[in-house]
Amino acid sequence: MSGIEVPPSRDSADALAAVVALRRLADRLEDAAVENAMRDGWTWSDVAEALGITRQAVHKKHAKRLIADGVDLPRRR
């Protein structure tokens, strides 16, 4: 295994619920960080590199929401 220990729990459901909560929090943090970066003038490539994913993946995940939020997105030339 990876060396990560799950704290003992009386119920595995508690541990799994904690994982779900952390994933949701991570998603919200990513959304906010990407939005801030794009408002600061970052490119899709800059954000993708920082997140360790492709430009296409970050665009697919975030573009629609950012447009709806009124963020001025960079255009390809």
C-alpha cells in the first residue's frame, strides 16, 4: 500500500464519507483557484501545467462555468 493510514473508525461508512467530503472540498478549491488564475490573466496552458493535466482537460472541466461567471477567457489566435 502507499503508506497512508486510515484512522480507525467504528464504521467504514464514516471513513468513506470523509473521502467524499474531501473530494468535494478539493473540487471547490480547484474551481476557485482556476477562476482566480484566469482572472489574473493565466492561459489554459499555464493552469494545466500547474495542475498537472492537459490544457484540453482543464478547458473541458472549467470553461463553461467560467463563462457563466463572466470571466474573460483568453482566445486562441
